[in-house]
Amino acid sequence: MRLIQYLDQQLLRVALVESDTTVRPITIEGGTYGLAQAAITAGESLKNTITSRLGEEKVDYQQLIDERRLLPPLTHPDPAHCLVTGTGLTHLGSADTRSAMHAKAQAAKEDMTDSMRMFTLGVEGGKPADNTPGAQPEWFYKGDGDCIVAPEAEMPSPEFAQDAGEEPELAGLYVIGADGAPWRVGYAVGNEFSDHVTERFNYLWLAHSKLRACSFGPELLIGELPSHLEGTSRIVRDNQTLWEKPFLTGEANMAHSIANLEYHHFKYPGFRRPGDVHVHFFGTATLSFADGIQTRDGDRFEIALGDFGRALRNTLRVQQAHERLLQASIVNAL
């Protein structure tokens, strides 16, 4: 079961995806957020809430795309109450990469980089068998709801960025209940989008490199996540494929369990504020940057993951200096 959000005469709507061509709107105010709140309040599953409110109307899916009416599949009415975060060094990657990592992991601990130490911690303790907390992962902050761009929309990159690279990932989508308990609404395919040149220069600049836009969707997967997922990440330039590579995700391809990543995020009281929305990226092992690709204005990112319906597509737009200055806050001394 998959959901999308879209605009209907400026009204936020949520709909069930019936096929590649058709969606059925769900009768509720507030989109996916309102739907999740209704399920939490009623103490029932999201699937039951959807079934009881599913309308008979059918909407042309492609028309929504053509008219640029698609939205991220979960949003908060106030973007300041949506927290966008992520975890890195979570995926094992390809067999060759994994073998190389394991070989390096045999080196003396004093010879290991901080990244390799973090990765090794995950391999050794990221999937505890007894449901107790496992190894703590790397964690980063991307922004609030204002950093999220809709599927099919432009992905802005600031003019001061050293790189504008895609990161094909799974994202967990959550709503915090009135009692402070996190509720997972579902999963979406995402483009976490980062500045890899800035990060590579000095790992202490990782925080800077992550303060960029991101996108996820267009569809939200409800229910159990398959343990093994295979997708394709692609960059299209001038209507020609510039770069394309498969990527793996799901717990079978991760050093951490989803439950462990969720525990270490939501263990902080500040991340359990009633009513808030959380978008949490789970990491990747596949980047065009690692293959020497340098993106440029007008490139289109396409990330497809079969179980998640339509591909996530965004076109890169490099902002100009005057746009950044208009957006910047000017501090005046009094």
C-alpha cells in the first residue's frame, strides 16, 4: 500500500496509489499528517484508517505530475515542526567494497580512521539480537521542513557549494503522538543530496556538507519494509544518461537494523515533541561522486526503487550569489 500527497485547488490531499496511472483520494483533512493523527487517536492501524476513508473518485496520476502538483508524501502544516536528519556509514555496499572494508577493519585500531571505526562499530554491534540498544551510529542534521523539495521540483544548490551530489537512500517518516511516542508512518525513497567535496576536505565539515536541500517520495510505502531492496540511481544530462548505477538497501544490506537507528534518534527527548514530523535518512553506499562525476546546473537526478512505485526525480538548479544574499539574514549592530 502506497500513498501520495498533492494539491487540489490549493487544498492538501492524500491519495492511495492504485496503479502507475491512477490514484484514489482519501477523505480526510490535513493530508497524510491528518491521516496519521486520525489513526493514532483511534488506536488503529494506518491501513484500516485508509480503508475506512477511501473515496470512489479516481485521479490521473500522470496529470498530477505534469501539472507539478505532487508534494512530498508527508509534511507538517508548520515546516518548523518537521525535523530532517540522517545516519551515515550504515550500509555494507557491494561485495567488493565490503571485502575491502573488512580487510581494513583487521588493521590495528590506532591505524583506523574515525569513519572506519564508526563503520566497524556498526558491523559488530548494529544489529543486536535481543532488541537491546546496539552500537550508536553516525548522526547528522539537515534542516527543518523548509529544506524539503517536492518530487519533480528543482533541487537548489547554493552558489558557495563545492559539490551538488545525489545520495539515493531510504527515509523513515514519523509523527510524534500526543504522549510523545514516535509513530512510523512509512518509508519513502529519498535523495539526501550533499556537498561531498566539502565533506572530503575535512570530516569535521560533515555538518556543513549536509545543510542542503533534499527530496523524498513521491510515494510513501505503508507496512513492512522488505529486507532486500534493489534500486537504480541515475543522472540525466541533456536528455542523455550521464551516469547510472544500481544500489542496494534494506536491512539485509545494512550494518544496522532500522530499529537500532530509530532508537538512537528518538532516545533524545527533544525529538519526541508531540505533533512533530520527522524525516530520517538511513544512509547509502552508492554515489556518483565516488565515480568522479561532477554535476552541473540542469542535471536531473532519478532514483528508482521498485517496491516504491514511481521514481523520485529532481532537476539540479545552482543558485546565484544574489539569491543567497536575498535569503540571508543581515545582522545589524545596535
